[in-house]
Amino acid sequence: MSKRRADYPETPDGRYFVAKEKLWRKTDPALDDATRRARVKSLMQARRAVKHAKQTADDDALCEARQAVDAAKIALGERGPVWWNDNAPDETGKHPRNSSYAEWWHQEHE
């Protein structure tokens, strides 16, 4: 059974969710639903292309597919420039206890 994103802790400010003990940036909440859906669809297509390229051992296609995944994640706000405007740094990939969310993480999860 796979976990839904809702099963993962979310930081109090809604910028990140925690999976595998790392902070992962969430999709930009300012995206309208139609735009978000279209970008998620592009992301899923790119991820399927990565899988196919790996199965067929096509290095060129794999590189292209990974670039498409990156572009889709940037379009969703999950990578690239942050979508918030308070000058807070991007803490993607950090363990919550090694981030500005350390106090929250300690109170909620340790």
C-alpha cells in the first residue's frame, strides 16, 4: 500500500512536507487548479519517460526525461526559485532538526 502525501507531516507554514526524514518543498499554492493539474500531468509523463528510458537502457532518452522532470518540478514550484516572498531560504533536503523547523520537529516528532 502506498502512502498519500497527506500521510506526511507538513511544516506549520505549509512550505514543506517531511518524507524519509527530509524536507521536500510543496507545490506553489498560488497556482490555479487547472494550471496545477496540467503541470502535474507533465510531471507524471516525464516520470514515466524516465522509467521507460531506464528499462530500455537509453541514456539519451534518460537525460531528456530527467530534464523534463526537473522542468515540471520547477513549473510546480517544487524546485528552482522559492514561491514565498519573505526571504526565507530554501531548506529542501535538510532533516527538519537541522533546519529552521527544528523546534517544531522536536515538539511534534521526537
